[in-house]
Amino acid sequence: MSVNPDNLMSMFEELAEKMDINIVQDKGNFTGGSCTINDEHYIVINKSKPIEQRLKVLANAFKIKKLSDTFILPALRLYIDEVTN
């Protein structure tokens, strides 16, 4: 079962909210990634890049977070595992 990119983006946004992570979308000469500033967690994605690339940045950023204690929709967990392995 394949989930369309817009639905995956919504799933990532819901997961970020649940984990108290801010997703920042902006334009510029960067790929994106995650960082922590003053104990606040951010994932920055370049909104001028194709959605597939933005989803990969999100998958890689969430892969390094502690996800074992967080419920993740099976389709989203599968996507993260497929993209990051």
C-alpha cells in the first residue's frame, strides 16, 4: 500500500506536533535537517525542493529520534524504515 506524498507530509506534521518538534519550511540554498536551539527541537526543510526530497529529510530527522515510545502510524513507520535503510 502506497501513501501519497501529501498524506505522508501530514503524518510527519502530526508526529512532530506529538513529539514537540517544530517543522520549519523555508526557501534557500540548503537541503535541511534537524537541530536543537535552547532546548527546542527543529526540523528545517527547504520548501523549494521537491516533496520527495522534503519527505526524505523528515524521515532521516525522525530516524535519529527516540521513536520506540511513540505511536507512529504503520504507513509512516514503514516509509521511514524504507527511506533510511
